[in-house]
Amino acid sequence: MENSGLGLYQSLNALLEQNRTDIDAYEQAGEKYAQAERDYRKAREIETLKLKADKLPATLIPDIAKGKVSDEYYHSLSAESLVRASLERINLDKRQIDIMRETIRREYGGSV
């Protein structure tokens, strides 16, 4: 990172652009998570109804249904972890932006 005023502002602008990109990725990950969660819940409910129709004991149905739709559950968990990782990246961007702004204020006394 260049320590001139121009270099600091360019670095700040690069961080802000990265933050916008990360926010877009977060939105996309959220959409995929919502779809995966919907698919999982729908599949689990269908399986639950099938097991009820087969007269399985009520206490066993939730576990058996969850096991039979494990692929959908996996995709839901995977999508959720991507959402959480994207949010962490956005929070990291914010911290880096705050540090850069503080550096500019300290070095040049201006507001950013």
C-alpha cells in the first residue's frame, strides 16, 4: 500500500469496490440458500407424509424423514455456510475500510 494521499484514497476506493462485490456475492448466496432450504423442507415434509401413510411410529418419523432427504439437507447446510462466509467477508471489508479511513484522517486530517 502506497503511503501518499492519492495512494491511500486509491486503496480506500479499491476496498469499497471489493465490499460492493462481496455484497453482491452475499445476495446471490442468500438466494441459493433460500432455494436449498425450501427444497429441503419440501422434501422432508413429503417424506414425513409418506412415512405417516405407512403407519410408522410418530416418534421415528422425523429422524427417518431427515435421513431420507439427507442430500437436500446437505445442500441447505452448505448454502447456509456460504451465506455466513459471505457475511464475514463483508464485515472484514468494513473493518478494513474503517482502518483505511482512520489512517487517512490521521495522516491528512480530512474527512472521508
